[in-house]
Amino acid sequence: MRIAVLVKYVPDINAERRFADCRVVRDPAEGTLNELDENALEAALRIVEALPEAEREASEVVALTVAPPEGDLALRKSFQMGVDRGIRVSDDALAGSDYFGTTAALAAAVRRLEAEGPVDLVVTGMAALDGLGSVVPALVAAELDRPALTFAKKVAVEAGTLEIVRETDEATETLTAPLPAVLSVADTANTPRFPNFKLIMAARTKQIEAWSAADLDLDLAAVGAAGARTETTQASPRPEKPEVELVQDKGSGGQALAEYLIRNDLV
Amino acid sequence: MAEATRNRTVLVLLDPATEVRSSVLELLTIARSLGRVEAVTLEAPTVEALAQLSAFGVETVHQAELAPATQGDARHLAPVVAATLAAAVRLTDADVVLAPSSFAAKEAAALAARELGAGVVIDAASVTEDGDGRVVAGKRVFAGSWDTTSTVRTEVAVLTVRANAVVPQPADAAVATEVEGFAVAVDGVVPTVVERTPTVRDSDRPTLEEAAVVVAGGRGTGGDFGPVNELADALGAAVGASRDAVFEGWFDRYVGQTGVTVAPRLYIGAGISGAPHHRGGMQASQVVVAVNNDPEAPIFEICDFAVVGDLTEVLPQAAAIIRAHKDQ
Ligand SMILES: Cc1cc2nc3c(=O)[nH]c(=O)nc-3n(C[C@H](O)[C@H](O)[C@H](O)COP(=O)(O)OP(=O)(O)OC[C@H]3O[C@@H](n4cnc5c(N)ncnc54)[C@H](O)[C@@H]3O)c2cc1C
């Protein structure tokens, strides 16, 4: 079983996130592995761990990111969780990509991996905590002409078939698709493991493989800011909220709350 | 809302077509400000749905005619909905596609845009046009702390729009609504639906993502959502929760970046600390109120009004006064 996990390097949601010149500022001091990708890594590792020994030995989990060099941090974290390989695709030509540009680069990287040997499964998190679009997994699947099983809260792989259970806004669904497939994992699917000492040490010596756009079969006109079909034309911080009106409950806190709502026409 | 200046055709996704939710009524309202509105469905709309479409100015409903393999439960899957939207755009020469911001509709919108070579905006909070007639979307990002504007550079624009973007407004006059079938071929690979159980929602309360008022309970409820429900009922609000409360099994749906994103007029968090993940899903609310017995609770940082106190005391007291006020 060969699994590619698509991971993203994002600004930490605990840090002050901002834009400059309509682009997200990616400050290396405040960048991190998208937390939801930890669920993807966990799912991939568990799928491999559940295999019979011989198959497990022959398996490979590859973390793949499209990011500037700072993005190595996301791959280092992936190593610490236990992935075998880490690949970063960086290229100035990719900066400013929209969903389709990003997808094209990710899919091209998977295809290059595929040139080495089959990739049975592509796994992603359910969203990136910076953009929160949640559409890249489905787009990558379409680009690779594979089925997408997304937002999984339960995952099983058996006899070449992927089965998931998910809860959409409308229904609870059990879906299946034959491998090779694309899987996105919800945060409810698992609890990501904490890296142990052994893995942290091993992660230090692992080499990150760096690819550029030229290494991929990629139409450069369709990626980057020039190829983007949408453009962020304005970005401004919201005005700060006025100081909170804080009421200490001394027996009439509920009344104060009700009066606030009535006074502000919220009832 | 300003009347459309251009002769655009705007398609609005209606899936399911059993009812027209307030989020779709909002889409129809926005659509009318951009051009002529038509709806796209994957099944026959109900009589009630048709009546609302007519009141909201929809003259034509395009209903997909699908091959047997993609009928049934599979028709709600993203590749099928996407193929339907793309085919409808080609059929009607539409300029704009609007869909709600559910996870399923986001995927369908992106896949349709891919097929059409169109630009896509996910989670728009407003949709307008610029001086050159290009479609422009406003977004709230980074947990509601930044406003951005995205301009669509392609001829066709596909957008998913967050609930509570506008107040739904019927058309000046109702129109006659006709349903027309059109053939849809699905090229993409479609997963197999082994089982599908539609979610049954509490019909006495508004749905969480669309409600104008949300009362959410967290770990601080200790598992008793009674006070949260009581205040929600007094306000006619939807009930939500934190992820921890859902993981405890106290409630079924949580507010936050990975749960439901809400942007109501009023959000009240009770016994919720205000973790960044939770804030990311509610910070765009117009008014934020919290009840928490810890004076240092992080949620207070983003509140307009808050009570430091025990929610089991504060919420029922507030509910009683609000009920009395409404009875006046
Ligand atoms: C990848 C990831 C994604 C996540 N996504 C989400 C998400 O989408 N939504 C979400 O909500 N969480 C999410 N979380 C979890 C989040 O980080 C927090 O753990 C969670 O929101 C905390 O829930 P809480 O506020 O109910 O509990 P706590 O943080 O334990 O807070 C409970 C609060 O209740 C107060 N309290 C206790 N007793 C009372 C009382 N009697 N009266 C009044 N107040 C009282 C306490 O002072 C405290 O502030 C996510 C976590 C991860 C790792």
C-alpha cells in the first residue's frame, strides 16, 4: 500500500493572522502544520498499521506539500508522526495560485510519485485552517480521475475497497469506492498520535525531497497568480470590537442579560 | 438591494428540492440583484417549494434527468451535482452560479467550476459587481477578523454563499414557475452509496446554520442542556454546542471551524471557553454574548456583553424575563 498524504503549511490559528498586499502573510515564526492534516496522517498510518506484516513492510506513507521552503516544518511534523518520506514542491511560479492552481500542482506531484510506483490512496484533512475551503480533496480527485470519499468520520480499507461513513448537513452516508481513491478525513475520525522520542529522533535525520514545477508535468499558465481565476483585490482587518460589557452575577446576572438583549432589540 | 444593471442569468442550486430553506431564499434574493434567476434541481420540487420559487421570482426550474446509475441516493453526491450545474450553465448560458455553503455544495460548486473553467469563491458573505461588471465577493476570513474582496476574472462565476448574508426578500410580484427537464451526463467517477439516512432535524427550532439567534452550550453545562434549551426557546433560537460537548454525547452538532459555521445576529455561548477553533465558527456573528463563571474566560475577548456567573442560574433567569417581555 502506497499512500500520499497532502499536508499544508498554514499560519497558526493561535497567532495573529494577517494579510499584506492581499496575500496571507506566512511568517515562519508562526507557521505550522495544518492541524486537520494530523487527522489525515493518523488515518494513513492506521491504514498501513492494520495491514498484514508483509504488506505493511512493503508500504510507504509519503507526506507531500506545496509550499515555500518554510513549509518544511509541516513535513518535519509529519516525520515525527511516522511517515516515511516528505516531499516539498516549491516554485515562485506557484505563488498566488487559486484552488485550481494548487490542485494542479498537487495532482502533478502525485502523478510523479505514481511514475515510481502506484499510489493507492491520497489522503487529506477535511480543510485547511487558513482558507477553510474544503474543496481541494474533491478537485485533486477529479484531476487524477479517481473517486473522492470526503469528510470521513470512519475509515476502512478492505480488499482494495475504501469505505467511509460521513455526516453531511443532510444525511449520514456510508460510501465505498475501489482503490486508487482520494480520502479526506474529518477531525472526528481519530485522535492524532503524539510523536514519541524514537520518532522525533528519527525525524531529525530524514531528508526532505524538494521538487520544483519543472520536475512536474504542469501547465505553468494555469498556476500561480497569473493563472488564478479569482483574485483577492482587497483585504482589511475588521474594526476592533468595543470593550466587552462585563456583568458580575450577584443574583441578577440573568436579568442584566435579558435587559441587554431587550435594549438592543435582539429579542 | 439594487436592481441588476446587466442582463445576467443567475442559476441557484436547490438540493434537496423538497423545501426551500432560508439560505436558498437568500441566494434567490442575491441572484435577483445580479440578473434573471433560474433554479437547478436534481429532483422534482414539491408544491410548497414551487410556491416559494414563484414568490421569489424564479420563472424556470431546470430539473436534471439523470442516467439510472446516478439517480437515487447517488444524485446528491458532489460529482453528480457538479455535472448538473455545469450542464445547466451550458444550457442556459448562465453567468453566475450560486449555491449554499454546505460542505457538499462547496465540493459541487468547485467541481462545476473546474468543468466550466470558471472561477470559484467559497463562503462568500456578499456578492456584488464592480464597475467593469465583474462579479465581486466579500468574505470574512481568519475567524472573522479580516474582510477580503475576491474578484472573479472568468466569464462564469461560481460562488457558495454563507447563510445570513442578506435578509430574504420576495420579488415585487410572484411569477409563473415552470419546471423543465434537461439531460445530464456524469463523466466524473462517482462513489457507491451503500447507505444514506437523511438527518431528521428538530422541526420546532430553526436550523443551526441559518438561525438568526444561536444559543450554544459547552463543557460548562456539565451535560445538562436544560438551561441552554430554555433560553433558546424563549428567544426562538437554534441550539448549538462546543465540540467537547458533542464528544461527550450531550448534543449532536457543534459550532466551529470543523463543525457548523454560524453568523447570526446574536450568538450566546454558555459554559464555552472560546477556543480558537470554536471562535472560528462564530466570530462573524453580529452580537456575541457569553455566560461563564471564569472571569478570565477567553471568549470574553470577543464578546459585546457577558455575564460572569453560573449558567444554571443566569440562563433560566434571563429566559423568564424574556418570556415575560414577549407576553406583554
Ligand atoms: C483540530 C481541532 C478542531 C476543533 N474544532 C472545534 C470546533 O469546530 N468547535 C469547537 O467548539 N471546538 C473545536 N475543537 C476543540 C476546541 O479546541 C476546544 O477544546 C473546545 O471548543 C472546548 O469546548 P468547551 O469550551 O465546551 O470546553 P472548555 O474549554 O472546557 O470550557 C468550558 C467552560 O465552561 C465554563 N464553565 C464551567 N462550569 C460553568 C458553569 N456552571 N457556568 C458557566 N460556565 C461554566 C468554564 O469556565 C470554561 O470556560 C477542535 C479541536 C481540534 C484539535
